[in-house]
Amino acid sequence: MLKIYGLKQCSTTQKVKKHLEDQGLTFGEIIDIRDQPPVAKEIAWALDQVDGKYTKILNTSGGLYRELGLKDKLTDMSEESFLALLSEQGMLIKRPLIVGDQVATAGSKVDFLDQIWLSK
């Protein structure tokens, strides 16, 4: 069973979950990313899927991203610091974050999600 982190009331998270369930994947309930952010290891798996590009898993349109001034800080941030920050501040992660045993994805682009999750 896969974990899905997002916002329970978010229609995009719900649509992604339904789409992947329709393809045969099994999920638990949506885990509120604000109250229960993922652990660093899960975020690292998502980062692996996008060749380590921080901006590919960051919610760059969110207020917290702008408030923390991350655009200017990312180039100097170590991966360890980046993962620690995201595991403390789940709202910085693109949603939904879907986590399996060794793989995770961030975001709602169905083509990318299908490529990762349906090829397993």
C-alpha cells in the first residue's frame, strides 16, 4: 500500500489518488502534509526521481517558499539541509507526495506519475 501526503481537501490530490487507484494502485487515507510531514528518506526518494533537482519537488508557488526566500538560498543548500527543511516544513513539498517502498514522487503531472508508478 502506498502513502499519499497532501491536503485532504485539495481537489488535485484527490484527483491524482483516484486516477492511480483506477489504474490498480492501493493507497491509505491522505496524510495531511502539514501535520505529518514525510521523513527525509521519503523525500530523498522523490528527489532521486528528478535527478536531484530541488525545484522539481519544491512547492515554488507556495507562500512559505517565498517567505523563507528559498529561491536565493537553494544553490548554497546541502542536500542534507534541504531534506531536513522539507521534513520539518511539509508545505514546501509539491503535492501530492506519493511514497512506496523504495520510490516516491512529488507533484500532480499524470504522465510523470504513470511513468513511475505504472511501470513498476
